[in-house]
Amino acid sequence: MDKDFWTGRRVAITGHTGFKGPWLCSLLRNLGAEVRGYSKPAPTSPNLFELAGVAGQVPTTFGDIRDTAQLTAFLQEHQPEVLFHMAAQSVVLDSYADPIESYSTNVVGTASVLEAVRRARLRVAVVNVTTDKVYANRGWVWGYRETDTLGGNDPYASSKACAELVAASFRSSFFPLATYAEHGVVIGCARAGNVIGGGDWTPHQFVPEAIASFTRGEPVVLRHPRATRPWQHVLDCLSGYVTLGQHLVEAPSRASGDWNFGPQERHPPTVSELAEILGARWGLAEPWKSSAGQHLHEEAMLSIDSSKAEALLGWRPRLSIAEALTWLADWYLAFQQGAAPADLVQQQTTRFIAIADRR
């Protein structure tokens, strides 16, 4: 991540009120960027957006990404050089409860964002954030690559795969690389795994449920204790987005397209193993138990291969899963002891940038 590139760079973020958003705002602001945000109000209470005081640091327009006219006006006013599109319905179980809303937000919302870019006549690099779950899951023990088939068994995964098709269609129809000099728009899709870090209160997610249980001195109830995910610290994931944004500006023909950003470990720990590691920090001898009954389908194993990003973008994860879990536990324990969330985010962001510069 090149601070010289980002200093003074105009950046817009959709969905900056969610869990990843405040961390991305912190990372970009520490790199010197001028950040603006467009989003619905924070989706949970409590939430990191309010606790970390992001609204006082990042000028924010509250709105729905499906309101193309309002979003277009926002983009025309700010004239971003890089746009991170993160606004989404991102919870698998919520997609079962209301699949139409998931498809509307993730598919129509992505189309609206790209149409707003077109109407605003911007020259901009767009980082379209999706997920590792866009792949048709074959149960492979090796990581999925960018050339593997898109799919999705649950509505969330399917909707994000559809969002990638929307981005590909806009790229072909309105923003082809062959005429980049004329329109000035380049799109990259960023696929990352399950991010962990301080300040996450997203419902039905492992970390928020585990921390809430441990704080009460109780074991966390796990739906799928043997499931594995490509776990990584939120700052590692976001460093991938930031690196891609820079390359889209500097080398659009090479950076356009799809990119995986995954963890160091080829064989990540199971959900129950994470619970045991974290539970030990709260002093629990038995940190988890299995949930009884039947549960909606969630993939048992997910893994992605980041070789392309490492080879062509020079990106690689900086934190091991052990380090990521330590940072996560340190954040929540300090927060429970009265530390200010804004200070905790700033401290870990600064520390991460220093590590990224060294490693």
C-alpha cells in the first residue's frame, strides 16, 4: 500500500457503516486519502461506525444504493478517483429469511452503483466487493481460483455471484478496456473470505456470538462446529481491496477483472478450534457446545487461492490466523475494560501499516 499514491486521493465508499467500513475508512485516512461515504444507517446496535466516531471523520450521505439518482448526485459532487462498493446484504441466514431483499440489494444495488458511475461520467476505478462464496462449491480441499465456475447454493452466495455477472456485463457493455482512454472506468471484483476483527456485531456471525457468550461466561453455541472458512483479519482483507484499487488506477488493463484475497493458511482451523482459542482468553474451560436440531444449509468447507493477487499485485496477507485471533481478542478485551473504540481502531490500523511496510 503506497502512501504516496493515496495521499490526497479522492475516494468514495458505499456501505461504510457496516463492520468493514469503519476499518476501511481508518486504513485509507491513515494512508492520506480524502474519504466520503454513501450508505444506509448502521445496521446493528451497537455498531462500530457510531462507536468509533466515523461520521465525524468521514463526510457521509445516508441513502440506499438502489436510489440511482441520489447516488449519482453524490458521485458527481465528490468526483472520486477510486470507488469501493461494499454496500450489501451480507448475512447468509438473513438471505434465507428474505431472499428478495438480498437479491434486490446485492444484484440491483450493484447495477445501480455502476449505472450511477455511468450517469455521473466519472473517470474512476471501481473495486466491486463480493465474497469467496461466489464459487460453485464442489467440496474441494484446495482453494478456488478466479477462473473457477461461479455458483451459490444459498440466496446470499447466489446473489453475490449474480452481482459479479452484473459487473462483467457493465464492463463489456459500457466500460470495455479497448476504449478505456475514452470512458476512464475500470472495474475489479474483490473476493475475500470470512473476516474477523474488533467491533463486529453482525447477527448470526461466529465472532459476535462467541464474544457475547464469553463475556457472559458461557460457551458459544455452534451450528456447524466442524466447518472451515478462509479466516483472515479485517485489515488483511482490506489491504487487498486497497492494493487492487491502486493497481486499477495505475495499470487498468492488468488489474481489471476478478481477484481473490485469502489468508496465509492453506488449511484453516474449524469453527470449534477458533472457539477454543478465543475462549481460552476469557478463561473458559469448555468454550463451545453444539446446537441441537436442524439448521439451514451453510457450506461445510470454503477455501480460496490468492496466488494471482500475490503474483500480479504483489499483495499477500501479513497476519497469520494466530495473530489475527490475538488482535481480535485484544480489541474486545480492551473495549470491555473501557478503551475507546476509535483509539483501538487507530492503534491496530497504525500497527498493521507498519507491519505491512516491514514484511
